[in-house]
Amino acid sequence: MKQYELPGQSTAEVPCSDHPSAPHGFLRNASHNNNRYTCECEGWEEQMHNDIIDRLVREQGEMYLNGWSTDDINEEINYMKGLKL
């Protein structure tokens, strides 16, 4: 039975991520604040995406030393920024 099928529950259930590395589990405080079941995977892909961009920005110097050109690095960062989640 889906969470929203239970009496008195919200119909705003967010489906879980199907990414194989996504964490799953009940987030008690978030569920209380959202007035619906909230899983750990909610927002996980967006956070992972932002973490990759941050890492690319932080490690530009090391990437340059490993043979990446400035254009290659900027292209990778812009690619990640342009991905739609």
C-alpha cells in the first residue's frame, strides 16, 4: 500500500529515486515538516550533482597538472551545471 493510500495521508508523495546508489530510509523530522513520508533519497541526486560541481571547481589546479586544459575543465563544469535533474 502506498503512503498516500492510508487514511488521512497526503497525496503529495514523492517517488523514490531508482538510482542504484541512492540511500533509502525514513526521515522522521523531514516527514513531520513536509506532512508526508519523506525518504532519504529525496533530493539526493541534486545534492550529488552539486557536490560534483563543487569538487570540479576545487580541484581545477590538480586537474590542470594531470593534463586537463582550462577549456576541458570549464567544459566539464558547464556540462554539469547544464544537466537537468
